[in-house]
Amino acid sequence: MRWTNGAKVIGLFAYIAFLIFSFVKGFDLGKQVGINFLTFSVSMAKILPCAFVLIGLFEVWVKKETVEKHFGQESGIRGYIWAILLGGTTVGGLYVSFPVAHSLYNKGAKLSVIFTYIGASAICRIPMTIYEASFMGIKFTAIRFLVSLPLVVLSSIALGAYLERRNYRM
């Protein structure tokens, strides 16, 4: 179903009306939805401006040839390793990973490498890994990495090959 502008406006007004109703009538579930939305919005407002400045600098400073060499069609296994390393060091979670992935795509990165980057930035960020290891133990973290990273790479390769056969373009 394709959303028209009118449907989007109606949906927005319905959401706002639901929140107002929830706060006026004391509907706890609706109040929690509003509080969660506000918390999420504030969190994004703190991270995204800096992230977009850095992504803009990446667009200007990093040459297309460099991205093609390390993340492109001819990068081989090296592209996946670079994607995992870049994903592990990405700060801001998936808020930042998706714009970076789009920038990599525009500069010639292979789709499967981009999917690996997105997956790696979701599962192996350094701060999250340190936090996990301190609570769950290093053995648990190592096993999780040894299981999840190959699965991310393999599923990325499969999805990338499928989309490339269908001539997918963003």
C-alpha cells in the first residue's frame, strides 16, 4: 500500500489525538508510547547532527576510488573484513550506520559488503562488546562473535547476490 500525503497527515493527526487522549484520560499504555517517542526523538536529536556532519566530511574527503578499492566489486574477502572493522567502530548505532551505508553505496561499495557493514554495526560495536563481556563473560562474547559474524557475512553475500541478479538500484 502506498501512503499518500493526505493519508500521512491523517495518520499523524490520529497519533497526536491518541497521545492527547491517553494523557487526558490516564491511559497508561498510550502515555508510555508518548514518553518513549519523546525519549527516542531526543536521543536522535543528540546524535544525528554530528553524524551528518561527519558523513558530509566523508563524502567530500574520501575518494570514490578508495571506497571502490576497499569495499567494491574487486575487494574480495578484504571488503568484508573492512566492513566488520568499520561497523565495529561506528558510534551511534544504526542511526548512523544507514546513512554511512548509503554513502558507501554511492561511492561504489558492493551491496554484500554494505549489508555486512550494517550487520556488523548492529552486533559488534566496541562499546556494546565491552559492556556485554563485562556482564556475560568473555567466553560468551567470543562464542557470539564466532557464530554471528560468519552468519552475517554469509547472509550478506546471499542477499547481495540475489539483489545484483535482479539489477537492484537505490
